[in-house]
Amino acid sequence: MISLVLDIGNTAAKYGCFDGAALAEAGSVASVEELRAVLRRTQATHVLLASVAVPAEEWAAALVGEELEQVLVFKPGTTPVPLTNAYATPQTLGADRLAGAVGAAYLLPGRPVLVIDAGTCIKCDLVTADATYRGGSIAPGLRMRLQAMHAFTGRLPELPLPAAAEASQLALCGNDTRTAMLSGALNGAALEVNGMIASYRVEYPALAVVLTGGDAAFFESRLKGRIFAVSELILLGLHRILVLNVG
């Protein structure tokens, strides 16, 4: 079976094309027209759409007329998933958070896993060893931190996020306003995530940590202990959900 999953986020719509269980291709699309082109080129027959931005139903409706056997919209509150969802308000749970948890439970079965998704927001989500999604935390992402300092003050400048190479050399003690802001945003976020990991490890000594998301490169060398970096974690989780729901 050739299948395609689409993760519609706040900054990009990322797709993964699977040939059986193997991820054959991944990329991003900016419109339904581009998605149609990918579908025709890959000859995918089953599609799962998930979104934390615009309603995924809008993309699904636009695929009417394509030669597809099944088009599914992932809804965390109602769509069956291959783990137990203990979130108190599943209807408000982001599709990306649950998909990441599914992907982590699939890759590291039988042990507690903390998923660090560093994107528009920094999300830390826990899956326990019994394959139960427990929830987690949501905090401002790196760009959001920099933008907030500019938006809520009178004199701090608006700074772009630096390239990963520059960020890796960022000193703890900034010696001008720019480097002080970057240190607060980047080093502060890394210390925050390390603190989260340390706190979870007190309760779950066998905890594994999986890092994903568009800003993962900023954290990979800054997090303590062994970290599994899986860039396509959410796509993998969405594919596992699709396989479970294929009728």
C-alpha cells in the first residue's frame, strides 16, 4: 500500500509518503495543488490529514476527484490510535502532540518516553511504559520568545532566529543587547527543557527522550543524557494511526 500523511502545522505543511511501512519520501507543500501533484506522482491510495492550524477538512474536501481509496482526517478526540489516551480533554489535544506520542511508543515500546517537539511551541509529552499518553507541557518556541520580547517592550529589537551554527556558539553571558536576548531565548529554553527532562527522570528513571521539530537542531547538542533525534517522528506516528484505521 502506498500511503501519504500530511501534518499541517502553524508554519508548514509537511508530508510523508510511505511504501508499506517504509518512509519513501518526505517534504513540504504550500497548497492543496502542490499536495495533488505529490499524490499523482507517488500514486498514493490512502491519505491521512492532520492539522493544528486550518481545519484539515478543508484540505480533505479539496481532494475530491483524486483517485484515492480512502481519505481520513485525524481527530485526536475520536480517531482510534494505537495507545491509550489519558488526556482529560482529548478534543482539545493537538494532533501533532498525539501523533508524536504514537511515533515514540512505536519506536521505543515498553519504556517511558518523553517527546520534545521543538517547533512554533516547545512541547514535552509523556508516554508511559504501558503505552499510555499522559499529557505534558506547552511553552513558547524560540521565535515566539524573541518576538515577545520585542512586542511587549518599548526598546528591545525584533531579532530573527540565528542559524544553527551561530546558535551553537552562543555564550551564556551576552555582551550586548542582541546576544543577551539570544542567550535568554535560546539558552533559557535549553535549560528549561533540561529541567523538564531531569524532573521526569526522577519519577521515571528508565525514561527515554525523543527530540523532533523544526528547531530540534538548536537543542540537540544542549540537552543532557542520551537523546534520540527523530526528525520524522510525527509523520511516523500519523502513519501508524493511518494503518490502524485503514478499512
